[in-house]
Amino acid sequence: MVKRCSHGLCNSDDSYPERLVGGVRFVPFPKPMTQYEKCLRWIKVCGRPHHQLNPSNINRNRYVCTKMTNGQMSRAEALACSGCRHACHVMLYSDTESQLFGRTPIKHIVLMQMRFDGLLGFPGGFVNQSQESLEAGLRRELKEELGVALSISEDDHADARYAVGTSPASPRLITHFYVKKLKEEHIKEVEQASASTAKDHGQEVLGMVRVPLYTTKGGGGLSSFLSHAFIGSARTQLVDALLRLHLTAPEDLHKALERSMKTHALGAADLRAALALTEAKRDES
């Protein structure tokens, strides 16, 4: 049986090996009888007309390729998607010679932000495609959130992927990720402007934060940072960029993620203890 990707923008087909470069594999479509909600989400992401793809014609011969299960696509493929909304975000970073406490090399400065909803993310936002290009929309958002004008071009585009909605009724959203290297002094200018002149400071954006790429003797630093709550795929985007740009050694990042998972487990126990405390206080009142 020939395996083909069910995504509307994908031509992966195992009859044509040249289309499967990079180790593309096929993943069975979620079955509506056992994974109905997930099946509906995948159907929406695939973007095909209802008569072509719906729960009634999902069977064991229906697949999506790994290019689409992680949602990644090129900028051109993303722009070819009709009826999609687009959001653009950027990771700003620089090299640095500074040291933590005068002894731990920091090596690189990577900026993220604390959002209004308490989640970590990258600066940026939604783009109005009827009025602006992706890059123009991102520049506009950065001016509002950072208080400075930054030059962002197509060359800075690193990744585009579908953001699977929390419900089948949500509109299809494509998130674009950009990476921009600045000089250290420009990074500092961004940090200062974001707190003093940015329109969104204290409202949509609660503050800029640096990603600690080092590991302290106690195991803190990057692992603790990665254990925080991130918006959407921001954590994955961060990890992917750190690896792609060689800002962190793969083995160090792997160890940090392992420690982060342990921190999550400890954090859950601490949250349960805090919840019990509030319940006790509530019962007293």
C-alpha cells in the first residue's frame, strides 16, 4: 500500500523517494474511535476540504508525514496557506565576554520576555497580512514591545510551523520564528528601552529576561529556566535555536533538560503543598 501524507500542502509519497529526503517517515492518523479530539485537530491542521478529509474516511491507510506532525514548513509554504493567521516572534542574541560572579563565563546573551499571562515567550505577535509583510508586522510588534526599531529581514527567518489549536473550532495559526544576532551593546539598548520607552511594558510585556545558558554548581541555571512555563512552542524554539546556532553543547542541553524534568516533579509536589495550605486557610474562614 502506497503511503502518502494527508496534509494539504505536502507532497510526501513513498512512491517518490526524492520527496522523502532528510529521513521523512509516515505516522498513522489518529483513529476517530479512540482519539476523536486529536483526530479532529489533525484534520483541521491538514487543511483539506471536508469531503476529502473527515472522521468518516480515516482508516489504517491514512498517514501524515513527520514533516507535518511537527508542523514545520518553509516561509513560502506558510504564505501559500489560505485562510491562515500568522504570528511572528524573534530570538535576539549576542556574544559576550562577561562572567557570572567574575568566574562563570556567560558566553552568550539570549533574550526572552515574561508575558502578561505569566508565561515565557519571545517578542513579537500577530501580523495583519492584508496590510503588511511578515517582517514588517514583526518590526511593528517589536517597536511596541521593545521600544526600539530593529531591522528584521527574510534572511532572519528560521522556522515556520502550524500551532495546533486547543479546539477543532479554533482558526489555523502559523507561527514564524526569527533569529537575529546583535552586538552586546545593542542588546543592552533593547533591555533599557523595553523598560523605559516601550508602549507595552507593564501591560502585555512584564519585562525582558536573559536565558542563563550556564549551569551552577548546584545544578541551577539553564535547567531551572527550562522548567518554567512557556507559551506554545517557545521552549522548543529556544532549544532548537540553541542547538542550531551552537550556543550550547548538545550534551549540556540534554543534561539541563533532564534536570528540568526532575524540577518539574518537585515543583508539582510543592504546588500540592501550597494548595493544601490554601484549602486549610479557606476552611478556617
